[in-house]
Amino acid sequence: MSPAKTSHVTGPLTLDSPVTALRGVGPRIQEKLNHLGLRHVSDLLFYMPRRYIDRTRLYPIGSLRPGTSAQVEGTIELTQVKYGKRRSLLCRISDGTGALTVRFFHFSKSQQNRLQRGMRIRCFGQARFGAQTIEMIHPEYQLFEANESPAVEETLTPVYPATEGLQQSSLRKLAAQSLSILERAENGLTELLPDALLEEFTLPDLKTAITYVHKPPPDAQINELIEGTHPAQQRLAFEELLAQYLSLQRLRRATQSRPAMPLQANTDVVDQFTRSLPFTLTRAQRKALAEITGDLGKEIPMLRLLQGDVGSGKTVVAALAALQAIEAGYQAAFMVPTELLAEQHYRTLQGWFDAIGVEVLLFTGKLGNRERKQLLETLSTNRRCLAVGTHALFQESITFEALRLVIIDEQHRFGVHQRLSLLEKGKQGDIIPHQLIMTATPIPRTLAMTLYADLDISVIDELPPGRQPINTVAIPTTRREEVIERIQRACKEHRQVYWVCTLIEESEALQCEAAVDTSEYLARKLPGVKVGLVHGRMKAREKERAMAAFRGGEIQLLVATTVIEVGVDVPHASLMIIENAERLGLFQLHQLRGRIGRGDNRSDCVLLYLPPLSETARIRLDTMRNTNNGFEIARKDLELRGPGEMLGTRQTGLPELRIADLIRDAKLLPRVHAAAHMLLKEYPDRVQALIDRWLGPATRYSKV
Ligand code: ADP
Ligand code: MG
């Protein structure tokens, strides 16, 4: 980097310089970087490559197989805009061994003009089946004149977690600039791991590790790097896991150093309630409940995770916990991730609690002023109440008279940090409410220990009796008409059916549109069948009306987007069709399918897929056909994820990690735990710095 180019900055660049001091960072880029939590040069050093791509070789186009990622080079033969369902720019290239179509859905006029016939293009991307030839969609590419051929890269190219408006190429340049500053810095990065630890485990030092991961040397072990097992990566992963673990540990200690109200309920009332239920609790439910009751009776706040597969009956256990709080004279709150689920729980809980004079309140996003005032009035006067709602429950303006228990359902939808902010909102004066957190994510115990270092765990490991395994089949979309006939027959037998519209695009709008189209199409195809629709863009009241009609049997076929993915409980529904099943992850498929098979009638699930299937998609669908067991499905899911691939945070609520991979690096965990104890004992002053470095200052919980 020539100093002349950075002359607009006064003084030499250091690791503490703001990102704006780097070349190429104007206000727009600065904003994007800040959004990612990147404010200083040193932050960029800890913005880790998510993976690497191999651009050290060129592959013959003829050798490309769908599903593989590779770099190819060829001559542009034709560029044209195609107007179909979605406008796209197609560019056909060939290298003498075969032809490839490059497809762009987003493109500019000038981009189109540059992709001229006769130009050479070098692309890196994933090959997939296309209409005529193999395709690459939005590859990274370089253009050059026919007689040029720049050298290929000498070493692996890092790929950073991108954000809209920030190109990989600029992230790479920024990382390179930051590295050269590190190279020259007098006061480099502070080593926070104790020497003893580094020696004991022969870990490389921080500067070496950081340099290696951003800029692997040409002789780097490509496989190790791609798999994330190189000592440089392992060292950083170790440090990150340590920071995560320390942060959760500290949170737990901070929370539990505060008093909670012991909630001792009259057991007669609890027994009476249990007897009034239309079913008897399973052994697993009773065991979990006993553990919760034990915690509630203490003066330290409960921090308990209730794990149980979809349909295992977590709601009733939560209701019994709430009852204990209420019978002890205090209020409880029950938070869920979607309005649909809030409405449903409201209805269920009201059904159970009405008879014993407990008022159930519903808080969702859009409350009318009058409604809201009335709810707040009740919260401040009536202690015998349970508030159910989405995160709207924890708005500033809502105050409870005596909230002593907070229940969070489907915690994987909230993520660790959101949960923590709730804790903050739930506190009253010095007192912290007890917390019960529920999830269907069945992660192995060793992992749970680290991820939930701050939580005790109860597991519901059996389903209520009488459940029949769901019969699952995978059918190609070419046989869609047969599936529609099958719905016709099912409706004649008075069965109720879900049709789930999913799309790979994260766009909710497109997903809703598809659901509208599908419901119209199915209504035409199935005269005599009452078809309903529920999607995320409908008003809460419309959604609830559709759900109520489905629950009540007035609607036989409910076309839905993934809004029904979590928690929805309509026990009569017994057939589910899932579209684009090949594109969904195993855990999401399992969650969706968990909406059926909740009663004691036979249930069927049809996974509609678009052939041909990739190898992993085939294994996913096979797994779904072979088992209904959430733990088994989770195990397979973890196995199938490629090395370095992150566990989706949205899916599982696991913390977002920068370099560690909880599955790949699980073997580090015992050492991480040991290191945490050593640090806390011998170097307590380094703990905050470690947490700040990896989790960012946003995660200071000092106020808890
Ligand atoms: P999840 O654990 O997925 O949240 P729910 O709490 O929604 O499961 O329960 C699923 C269904 O099973 C509900 O209809 C519920 O009423 C019913 N249920 C819960 N416990 C039992 C039980 N012990 N016996 C029979 N049915 C039960
Ligand atoms: Mg549930």
C-alpha cells in the first residue's frame, strides 16, 4: 500500500484507526461496515473468512458436474436478455470442451454491454442443471480481451460473510489493507490466551493465525484450510468458543447472583388442574415438571431449558409452571415467536385456565388503543393473570405488577441474544423472574453444555401415547396431478390437509404470492373442497380467522407459507404436502412435518421435489422417509452439513460463530471449558477483552 494514497488521513494508520481511514471506504461503505460491527481496522482482522474457494486451477467446462463449484474460462458466444417468469441475462460461453450458460437475475445495462461476444470470461461458481446446458447463477467473474489470460490465483481465495451492498472483492481488499497495517504495527494485537495454554496445546500465536486465515500462503494445505482444521483456524476457533462460553457463564452468574421470588404453589390446585386435562401427563412430562417445580421453589432465579421433540407436549408443562407462579400470587408471561402461535396459545390456555379464574391476556403487534389500555389496566391490577404474546409483550410501555415467571417458547427462533434482552426487560427492581425456555432443537448433550452454559436442561424424551408414525413419501413435481387427486380422496374421507408453499428466496413477499397463486389453482382443481389460505402478509385477524376455520373443520385444505412452521397445533390435520422439499434443510422439514401426526389418526406427508436431486438432497429426503425421530434427524443433519458450513442461526437459535463450527470443533470443548476456568481464576482481567473481541461490545450484560 503506498502511503501517498492514504494522504487524506493524518498520522500513520494503526489497528485502532477507524475503518474510514482505509482506502475505498466512503460514507456508504462505512455504514455497511458499521452495520456488521466493523468500526476499527482491528475489527476487520477478526471478520473471518467463512470459507475458501479454489481459484488456483481452471477446469474444462466439459468436466463440470452439477453441484460442484469450480473456476472455468471461456469465450462469450452469445449474450441475451430472456423474459420469462423472471427477467434474466443469459450469457453463453464455451471453451472447446463444452458450453456453459451464465445467468444473472440482477444486472445493469452497462454490465450487459460489457459481456460482449468474443470477450473472454473467467467465472467461479456452482454448476447446476440448466435448460440446455449446465448453468452458473451469479458467478463471480472477470472479463478480458481474447488475447489476454491473467495468471490464476496462487493461493486459496477467502470468502467473507457478505452483506448487501458490500462486494466480496471490497471485503478482500479491506482485509488485505488491514493485514499490512498489522504487519507494520508496533503494538500488535493483544494476546489474550495465557502463554501456558499456548504452549500446552502448541497453538500458533495470534498474529500468525490471523495472517494465515486471511492470506493463506501459496504452499498452504488446501484441504485442511477448506475443512477448517488447520492449526491457525483451530486456534482462532478455540479462542472464539472460549469467549462464547465465558460470556454465557458470566451471564448465568450475573443473573443468579440476583434474588428471585420463591414460588411455592398449593399442590392441591396443581393436582386438580392436572386432573381436569383431557389427557394424563406422560412420565417425561411429569419428570420435567418436577424439575421445574424444584427450581421455582428457590430464591435464585430458574434458568431452565425444556427440550422436547415437536409434538412432545411442552405447552402443558409450561402452563403448569405458570399456574404455580399464579397460585403463589404472581404473574407469568409466555412469549412466542409468531402472532399465529400467540393466538393459538391464548386460545388453548384460556380453555385450561378459565375454570379456575385465571385471566389470560393476549399481546400482539397491532393492538388498538382501547384494547391496549384495558390490557395494561389488568396487568397492573390483577395478579391472577398470564400474558401471552409475541415480543410485543416486552415493549417499554408494558409494565407488570408482579411478573415472576417468564416462559419463552420456540427459543430457536429468537436466538441467544434476544433472549437475554428479555431477561433485562423482565426484571423488576432487584428481583429477576424465573425463566423457562422451550425448544424443539434436539442438540447433543455435550454441545448443549457449551451453548447453554447458562441453562439447566430438562428433556421430554417421549411422545404422548397413541401417536402413529407419519408415513412420508417423496414425489417429483412431475406427478403433482396425482398428489392433487390424493387430496381429493383425503377430503372425501374428511381428512384435513396442509399444503405448504416454500421458496428458496428469502423474500417473504414472493412466498406469499406463491401461496395466493397456489390456493387459487388448487381451488380450481378441487371443486367441492373448501380451500383456505394463511400467509405472513395477512392481517393478524385474517390469519386467525383462517386458522380458526381450519381448526373448526370449515376449511379442509389450508394453503400456507412457512408461517405455520412453528408451534401450530391442529390435531385433526393428517395430510401435509410440502413443495420444494428438496430445498429445505432437514430440521425445517421436521418442524413443518411436526404439524401433523399430533392426534391419534394416521398421518401422511408428501415431499414434492423438483428433479434431479443433488446427492445431499436425496439423503435428506430419504432421512425424512425413514424416520420421525427428531434426535435422529438432527444427527443426520449435522452429519450432512459440509465442513465449515455454519449451523443456520435462524434454524436453531445457536449463536452466530465467526470461525468455530460447533460440530467440527466439538472436540475442542473440554479444553475450552478447562481454559475458561483457568482464565477466570488466574487472568480475570482478560475475560472482558476476550468477550468484546469475539462477541462485540454490544453483548455487555453488565446491567443484568
Ligand atoms: P410441542 O411440544 O410441540 O409444543 P404441544 O404442547 O403443542 O407440543 O402438544 C402437542 C399436542 O399433544 C397438543 O394437542 C397437546 O394437547 C397434546 N398433548 C400434550 N400432552 C399430552 C399427553 N400427555 N397425552 C396426550 N396428548 C397430549
Ligand atoms: Mg409448541
